[in-house]
Amino acid sequence: MIGARQPTCLRGSEQHLRLKHQSAALCYRIKHGKLRVLLITTRKSKRWIIPKGWLIADMTPSQTARREAWEEAGVKGNCAIKPMGRFSYLKPRSSTNPVLCLVDVFPLCVTSIAPEFPERAQRKRKWVSPKKAASLVKSRELSLLLRRLGPILH
């Protein structure tokens, strides 16, 4: 699994942060013979990311990733059962200490795109090449996953 090492964002006192797990969907499709991935914006800062969220009770991590892809990006498709990699980030909290999030990334081959979906008014979505996606995301670890996406899928 790509990126399955100690999170790079751990420094000094941050080693005592609470660890939480999330699932993400790396949504992709082949259009006109070219691999494209879907990025969405975060709700507040409008940075480019992939759909992700907290694990959902009574759902596997893969099912959670698929649900997040629908709610945040309006896409449905076939989601892998095993993650292709993982990345970590610090999630700031307004009233408490930040949380260290460890995100398992599941490839999701998109089969349908809806014009209406739960978070449509809060996010933008964009289809780009894996290389372009890697340059748009803030996380270095996620960027590495995106750069390696083509060989992983073939």
C-alpha cells in the first residue's frame, strides 16, 4: 500500500494528538482514452481534495468512501475493497486541539455523475489528469498517490 508509513505531519508535541481514521474515494474515469481524476473543494477554505470523511458505523471503510463520493461529489461507481494507499493530515478544531487524521484511499471507478447531490451548493468539482491533480492538492502524501495512480490501475 502506498503511503503506509508514519505520518509526515508528526512533529514534536504533535506526537500526542488524538488519531482518527477516515476513508477517501479517489474517483477516476477514462475519457477519450485518458485517465482523469475528480477533485472537489473543501467547504470552508476551497482547497482541492478528494472526497473523504469519518468512518460510518455499520459500513466498511470502502463503503464509507463510496458514500462520501456520492455526498460530496455526486458520483457513483465501483469502489475497490482494499485501499490503494493512505495519507495523513492535521484537522484543526475550533474548540479543542487538532486531530491527526489517517486516511485510507480507495480507488472508485466512476460510472455515473449526478447534477444534484447533497453537498452541491458547498463544493466545486473538477476532472483533471492525475499529474494536474497532484499539483493542485496541498497534501504531499496525497500528491504522491495521485502521481502513481496510472500504474496502480493497470
